[in-house]
Amino acid sequence: MTIRAKLIAAMALTVIGPVATIAVALAAFATLDDRSDDVQRAGVRQASALELKFAVTDMNGWQTAYGYDGGRSRQTFEDSVERTEALLAEARKELRTPREQALLDELEMAFDAFIAIDEDAYAALQAGREAEVRRLFLGPEIRNFEAMARAADALAVEQDRRAAAAASEFDDARATARRELVAVAIGAGVVVVLLLITAQDVVRLALERRAA
């Protein structure tokens, strides 16, 4: 290869090298940003499912409490019902896959049945029919709670799986980005070596012409 050709190649590499490095780096960081966003969204959905699972258990616990303390815990139970309703509405927005929506349908159906029977139980408590209250709480309400708990647990398991998948994809993207950046760095090193060789050739040619 002539000195002229080497100079042209060196200049081309001087331009192409940084451009390629920047392009690879930008692509790698864009992919990492996307995967990071996926991890964040999965975390939000996971938290939503876990909060709903806790709310269902909390609501059932306060229902049992007011049934056995003569209604003194009724207001706390009603507050828990409101929190559960709010979390259900939030989960409807966050959890959008067909399976998630189906599980929310199951949970909401059991929740509605739970509230309907609770009204009968509270009326019985106010009328002094404590045996009826216990029958309702230990019979149909237990079954409704178990149905809610199963659906909420399935939602939580689903979100755990999706969160783990998102984290794994982020790790894969990070490893790929690292490999790409290392490859670009090696390429940049090769460019530097080629530039040094070309510079030596230019200097040698200049010295030869001066000696001549």
C-alpha cells in the first residue's frame, strides 16, 4: 500500500472510529434505558399486587375483629374496605394482561360477595344475633376470603415472575453492552496502531527524500 493510500485510510479511520464508538455506545445505553424502564414498571406492578394481597388479608382480619368485639372495630374494617377498593381500581390500570384481568375479575367477584354477606352479618350483629354473625363469618365469608386470597396470591406470583424476567433481560442487555463497548475499544486501539504505523511511514519517506 502506498503512503498516499495509507494516509487516506488513516484519515477515514480517524473519522469512522469515533462515529462508530459513539453509535455503539448510544445504542447500548438506549437498550439499557429500555430494560431499566421495564424493570421499574415490573416493580410497580409487583408492588401493586403485593399491596392488594395484604389489603385482602387486612380486611378479613378487621371483619373478624369487629364481629368479636361487638362492632367496635367496624370503622377500621370500613377503612380497610375502602383501601382494598382503591387498590383494586389501581391494579386494573397497572395489570393489563388477559390473565391478570381474569384474576382481578375473580378477586372482584369474591370481594363483592364478601361485602354483600358482610352487610347481613353486620345487621345480625346490631340485632344481637351473634350466633348468626359467627355462622356467616366462619362459613361463606371464609370461602369468599379464600377466593380473594387465591386470586391475589396468583397475581403476586405472576408479578414476581415478570419482575424476575425483566431483571434477567436487564442483566443480559448490560452484558451485551459491555461486550460491544469492549469490542469498540479494541477497534479504537487498532486504529491508533494503524495511525502510528502510517505516521512512521510518512516520517521515513520524508527522511528518505531529504537524504536524497
